[in-house]
Amino acid sequence: MSQPAVSQPKPISTWRKVFAAILDFIFVFAIAGYAIASMTGNTSEEGFELKGGPAFILFAIVILYFVVFTRYLGGTLWQRLLGVR
């Protein structure tokens, strides 16, 4: 009896992985940064400016986004949209 042919998954191009990571970073930085700036009163006409504690909170949120989504939720938003995961 012969074994059925098992197809190997198509390798994912590096540019799609890098592009997804860049888009994820911009997405989380903009949304979380503006939300934190709004809560702490650090918004301006040009956008927002975070220093000290609020900047540290934003940094932690960006790291948590990548860790939680990649490890526990099967990939980040842009990884899923671009078919990286």
C-alpha cells in the first residue's frame, strides 16, 4: 500500500513577514499611543507626545501586543491579513 502524497507548505516570503511587523508596530503605536495621550492629556494639534511613565506604558503595550497575539492568538492582525501565519 502506498502512502498518500503529503504536500509541503509553501514557504512565506521574508518581505511579507517584515511588512506585517512594520504595519503591526505602526498600528499598535498609533492606536495605543493616542489612547494613552488622550487619557494623560498629552495630545497636541500634531498628534501626541509621550514622555516618562506614559511612554513606558506604550512601550509595554507594544511588546505585550506582539507576545500575546503571536503566542496565544495565532498571529498578529497584520500577520493574519497578509497570510504570514
